[in-house]
Amino acid sequence: GENVEQHPSTLSVQEGDSAVIKCTYSDSASNYFPWYKQELGKRPQLIIDIRSNVGEKKDQRIAVTLNKTAKHFSLHITETQPEDSAVYFCAAPNDYKLSFGAGTTVTVRA
Amino acid sequence: DVKVTQSSRYLVKRTGEKVFLECVQDMDHENMFWYRQDPGLGLRLIYFSYDVKMKEKGDIPEGYSVSREKKERFSLILESASTNQTSMYLCASSPLAGETDTQYFGPGTRLTVL
């Protein structure tokens, strides 16, 4: 099955700075890579995803990049704001299920 | 807008009790999932179902069973609760069987086993 590793486990950034979270996966056939955000006390929600036919996807201040050769994908958050403080999970396909990374706790300091 | 609901937000049970956690989705999704969330371990799949009465084991099925009698409802059963099953339980659903797609999560049930 798919093995997803996520780094770092915690990330503290100054408001306005950028945050980057990286995930690696093991199955070279994987073709769908979502990112979920879980605010404190709330459910995980999809914030962005990328399929293997593109190398980058942007949505306002967030972007995801994919390097299929190296089997890693990254979440980039620019101009961080307090509301970006949350736990972020990456995932990769495992048959038609998802294997999730262990999560990154992002804290945005005012 | 997809809505996934879970029967309880908080639940306290005693060791050895039989526990039922229920999940309902209203978008006619074929796939439903039960995860367990523990700090530092991410979301670990317990069981999933791709059709009524169909179920498959996930990564950590021991001590759990599931039931899917109707398409919209997926139940997680702890036959004899133990303290190491104290955790946050999340249900999720996704549209099509056999396809990897966005999963929509419920609000979670925080279960404490004393």
C-alpha cells in the first residue's frame, strides 16, 4: 500500500511569511494528491488538490507543487494570516482509498 | 453542499461496553470510511465500504466492526470497548466506488473509554 511521509510535524511562522509543507509518497502510480486543513475542533476539509498531469496548481494564497520523478508534493501558503493556523494533512491514493500523512501543525504568530 | 453527520460529538463509555457510532451522508455517495485520529499519527483508516452491505478492512480493523445496511448510513461498532480505543473517530464519504476522489468528513466523535 501507499506510504505517505509528511514534514515538518510542526511549523511556526510570522504573520505575512510563507509556509511550506512537504510530503513524499511511495507508489509511482499515484495520480491524485489532496491537502486537507483541520482547524481546532473542526472537521478536515479539502483546501486544494492536484492530479498527476500538472506540476503546479494555485488558489489565491495556496499552491501545491508535484514532482513525480522524486515522488514528492508540497503545499505552499503565502502571506500567512492568523486564520491559516491549523493542522494540515496531505494524502495520496491507496487503491481507491487515501493514505494520509501524520499532519503538520501550523501556527501563525501575530 | 455535502453534509456528513455523526450521531454524537462526545461519548463516554466503560471498558467492555458495546459502542455504536453512526454516520449519515446526504449526497448519495457510494464510498464511506471510518478513521481514527490520534495526535502524531494522522488519520488511520479502520474500515471502508463501497456499497451497501460491502465492507473492507483498513489499516487498523482490530477490535472494530462495521455495518452498512443503507447507502446513506455507515456504522462503526466496538464490540467490547477498551481504554486504548479512546480517540477521535471521523467518518467520511466520497462519490464513486472504484475512484479516488475528495472525501467529505463528518464533525467527529470524541470517544472516551474509562
